[in-house]
Amino acid sequence: MICRGFAALLLAATTALGCSSLALAADSSSADTVNIGMPPWPGATIKSQVVAAILKPLGYPVEYTKASAPIIYLSLSQDKVDVNLSAWSPGQASSFMPYVKQHKIVKLGENLTGATSGFAVPNYMVKQGLTSDTQLAAHAKDVDATVHCIEPGSGANNIVEKAIKNNTYGLGDWHMKHSSTAAMLAEAKRAIDQHKPIVFCGWQPHWMNVALDMTILKDPKSLWGPNGGHSQVLTLASAGFVKRDPNLARFFRQFQVDSATQSQWVYQSSYKKQDHQQVADQWIAAHLDEVAGWLKGVKAADGQPAAELLRQHFGS
């Protein structure tokens, strides 16, 4: 990969946009280094690290650009980041689709199946009769007309903002409390443990569905996505990366996991606090046939068939 003055240019862009959360990994001077844009979400983090655990034994160094989703999409459009694995649609589509239409970003495919998102509540509220988004307005006083959500610029926040602006489900006089994913879920857990009502942004795959006594409400207006809140999670690449490295672009087009698999990764790495590298390596070693499918037709950096080299690396 061409040295593109990555650190200086991206830091300049970040400063101009008022973002302070950018963190860079190693210098991007290596000819084959793949730069993955990674927002601060558990699913995006472990999925990116699983990809890195596949690519590194094949001779492809990997580095991460840790930033908010809008900064990552901007950086993809400027060819400063190569790939992103966490573009939720329709939630974030307004942030990245303009670049896709300008042919600066390429949609390589859907990397996650079975993804859903929506307003979530404790199960005891469900037992009291709250099962659908259409009933939220009737519970405004119970939750101080507040939706607890995550970082500004995230797909979930964009959807909640749209609902409030358009008075969807009667939420026009509600407001949203922004925080990190970890802080939002900590607040949700406290409320659930204390048997207090709360409405927060939920999605799967995620460990919250395993660890918290919660339910994602029905979404009959499909506010959160088609068919009642179903989402696509896309792999995006810079147009320059696709042209420079069609071999690795092929891998990223073929990479896809289901919701149950990613939930397990997130549960182990984020909730159980297991070492991320260990989680990735153990899963890959146990699922080499599945990984080989992602590597069909892909070459390692030295020209060998990638799937064969990975089997050798993991002792199969």
C-alpha cells in the first residue's frame, strides 16, 4: 500500500471536525498493511480483530483507526482507511451513502446476518404489557420521556433522533441521553437490577441479550429497519483499496458471519473479559472450514493459497 501520510492527514481532518476520539495504530508505511476503521463498539472491535487474526498469518499486517463512525466514513472516502466492518443500514446509511454515490466508497457486501435493533426495555415492563414501540408514549412519565443511547453519529442515535424529529410513535417530546455503549448498558443494568423502568437502544448480536433480562420491542413501522427492525451490517472499502488490492477485496466480499457467532465473540471478549486475540485464534482454529470459504480464491502475501497457509498456521 502506498504511504499516504495517514497519521498527519487524518489527525488534521479529525481536528477540523471537532473529534477527539481518534487513535492510530502503527505507521502505515508497510506495502501490504491493511487499515481497518474501528468504532468503539464491542461487536466492531472483536470482528475486526478476528479479521486481523486471519490476515496476519497470511503476511498482511493490520492496523486500526479507532474513531467515531462518521470520521471513519470520511477517512474511507479520502482513501486514508481501507476497510470498515460495521456500517449499519439503514441506521447509518445517511452518513456513508453519499460517499458511495460519489464512488469514493464501495459496498463489498453484508458481513453479518440476523442483525436487529430497536428500543429495548426490561422484561418486567414487558410482563406489564409493554411489547411494542406503539406503546412507548404511554410510558413517558415512567422513564422521564428519555431514551438512553450511545455515541453521537451512531446508527442507533440517528434513528432515535429521526423518531423524535418526526414524532414517530408519539416520541416528539422525548429526548435522548448520549453516552458510550458501556455506560448505557451499565445504566440499563442498574435499572434492571433495581426494578426501575428504562428505555434504551438495544441490538443483536451483542452480549446484552445474554446478560441482561431485556427485550427489544416490536417495531411495526420498521423505524429501525425493514421487516420490523432488521438491519444490514455492511463491509465498506475505499475505492482506492479495491483498485489496489482486488485479492484482499475478494476476501472482504466473502467474509460473513451470523448473529449467533458474533454474539458469542462479544460475550467472551467484552462480557467475560477474555483476551481478544485468544478468542479470535480459538474460534478460527475450530472453524477452519468456514474460514476457508471466506478465503476461496484468495492468495497470501507470498502468493500461496491463503486457505492452505492458514491451515498450516493453525496446525490443521
